Amino acid sequence: TFETWPAKTFNKATCNPGIGPKLKNEFPEIKTYVRFAKIRDPEVVIEDSEFNEEAFYFADSSVFSIFPYELLAGSAGEALLNPNSVVLSRDLAMKYFKESNPLGQVSSVNGRNYTLTGIMDAAPKSHLQCNALLSMEDTSRMSNNMKAYGGDTYTYVLTSKKTDIKDLQAKLPGFYDTYLKIEDGYDFQLKFEPLENVHFSSKKLENDLPTMNIIYLYIL
């Protein structure tokens, strides 16, 4: 998103959490979407043990139909459907439970209990590295309020193969005027970026995930 306040413009990699669902409902070219919201300073409690972790995200259950995370245990279609469910990396599952099949075990993340519904293999090489995915259904902060200020949600959409992204992009100003416009000096624009361009993007975006300058690849 490109946010404009009366005195400053911000280029951000994130957007309002309500935008993903509305885009899917509005444009048939968009087959599905997935949102990621990073959990700040996650503290995990397993019985009497406490762990301070990183790379924990809230995510929609559609994540496994869009990204190639391999589940070693659990169902990709159901793992994050229900509130209070969590999918852990294999390393974390072993660290916490030390069991051959710990599915169904309960852990606390920032004071809320979650049931382990899936174990995923090491994340594929990606700009988005996750140690744990928690059901997006768990948090009211992922509301569908379209006109809330700002947003810290990474939103990915999967389009049909025949979609012309330029044509879809051209429809966004009308989408903004209908659902997002706020008459108080605050403004923002939405822009699609192909996933293959994200890691080597030359854009300086706030809230962005780690990226790499493609010039280093050319040098190598």
C-alpha cells in the first residue's frame, strides 16, 4: 500500500486485514487469498517451561493451498480452520513435546491456549520464513473493517492463470473509491506485485520482510 497523510507518504508492504477478503469477493479473477500477521514477541508456555520465540504468524487456513509448506502431520485443508489451532515447524514440535506424534497437545502463546493440529517441514526457501502458524480465526484484530487506518498484514492473492494483472490493477481505483475512501486527508493506493519479484524488489517498503538486492546476484 502507498499511504498518504497530509504531510507525508508511506510506502508499505502491508495493508488493512479486511482488504484480502473483499478483493476476493469483488473480483472473480482472484481465486483465493492468504493473510499473514506477525506476532510480536511470542512467549510460549508448555507446562512449566517458557520459551521466547520468533517468526510466529497468524495465517488463514488457505495458506497451504497457496504456499508449498509440506505438512508432516495433520491435514492441510483443516489444520488452521478452527480457532485456537496452531501448526509448528518440526524443530519446534520436537523442542516442545519430544513425542513421535504430538498432535493434540496444548501450548500457550502470549497467554492463550492453542492445540497443535499440524507439523510442517522446514519452510521452503522464501522471503517468508515461519516457525509457527496460528489460526487467523483466533484474533479479532483481523477484522473486516475496510476503513481502519494503516494495517500490518501481508496479503497474497492467487489469481486465475488467464488474469491480466494490468487489467486487474486498473480496477483498483474504483474499488478504493467504493470501499476504502476516507474524507479526512488520509489516502492510500493498492498495488499488486508478482510474487517472483518480491525477494529481489528494489523498492524500499516499510514493514517489508527481508529482501535481497538483485545486483548481488548479477555480480555472483
